[in-house]
Amino acid sequence: MDLQFIAPTINELILLVFVIALVIFAIWLTFKERKTHAALVELQELVTRRTDDMDTQIRDFGHQQNEAQTRSLVVTRHLQALQAKQNDFENQIREVKLQDPSLRLYQRAAELVKQGASIEEVMEACDIPRAEAEMLFMVHKQSPSQ
């Protein structure tokens, strides 16, 4: 056997092994690139879905904020109306306090009659005569009890 003939064959075998290794490496790189590309596409789809979800949430929050502002305005108007009513009631209370004391006395007597007090209790509590106490009982549809 000729050594010169074997030597180029060994070099060719080394070259062949090297070429096969390069082909395998190229196939592996192609596989990795496809896998990476698929992961990238999946990641892009995920980002798109999340972005769409966030846009929807932002719109929903905007609508909720508008509703809250509208409700706040309604509540403010109601509070203003209640404040006006309260002021009216306070004015009425002041007017009642300034009324004739004897009128307040008869109002108190009428309340006692409505609560079921006797004629004597009304006369004593309000310092009014019997005839007036009986009249209050008749006006408020109570029968005089003694």
C-alpha cells in the first residue's frame, strides 16, 4: 500500500468530517433560528394582546371617570338643594322662636293633648285655664278625661 495514497485520503476524511460538522451546525442554527423566530412571533402576539387589553382598560377607566364626575356633579347639586332647604328651615325656626310666647304655649299644649295627656296635666304644664284646655281637647278630637 502506498502511503501517499492514504495520506490524501485522511486529509479528505478530515475535510469531509469538517464539512459534515459544518452542515450539522448549519442545520442546528437553522432549527434554533426557527425556534427563536416562533418565540419572537408569540411574544409579539402577546404584546399586541396586552396592549389591546390595556387600551380597553384605559377607555373603561375614562368612562368610569366621566361617570364619577357626573355623579359628583349630581351629588353637589343635591347638597346645594339640601343646604338651601336647611337654611329655609333655620329661618323658620328663628321665626317660630320670635313668635308670641303665648302662641308657643298653646302649641306645647296641643302637643301634650296629642300625646295623650289629661286636661289637668295640660293645665298644669302650660298654665292655661280649664276652658282653654277643654277647647284644645275638642279641637284635637280627644274626649276630656279628668
